[in-house]
Amino acid sequence: MDAASFTRKVREYATDSGNVFVVAHARRRMAERGITLPQILEALRKGIVVEGPTLNAHRNWQATIRRFAAGEEIEVVAALDRGVIVITVY
């Protein structure tokens, strides 16, 4: 999968926040770094792929997406499955 295809799929899933799943690790990082769910959704919907996509250990396509949101540049590491899985944020 190329970056453009990954971006299209992420944006398609992220139009409905019910398709976005934030794992416990990412929730901890959100709290530590003061990153909100609306910032993550903004990154998924409008950000650009800066690393990847590559197949991860679970055989899902994974990439790092960057977006300037709410006055901060954030990066979201996300994987595609039956939706978007947010793995970590920084």
C-alpha cells in the first residue's frame, strides 16, 4: 500500500469517529502529552503520512500521520484494520 491509498482509507474511516479506536497505550500518551481526541481526529482527517505505511507485526498497514492542530504539531501512529487503530501519539 502506498501513502496516498493509506491516507484515503484513514480519512474514509475517520469521517465517523466510531471507526477510530484508541488503544490504552495511546490514551496514556494523550494524558501525558495533553493531546485531545479532537486533535487526533483532525490529524487523521487532514494530516499527511510522514512515515510508512508498512506492515506491522499484526499484518496491518501502519503509518505515522502528522498534523498541526490546536496550536500544536502532533503525530499519530495508526494502523488500519476494520477501522483506524491509534497506537500512540506524540
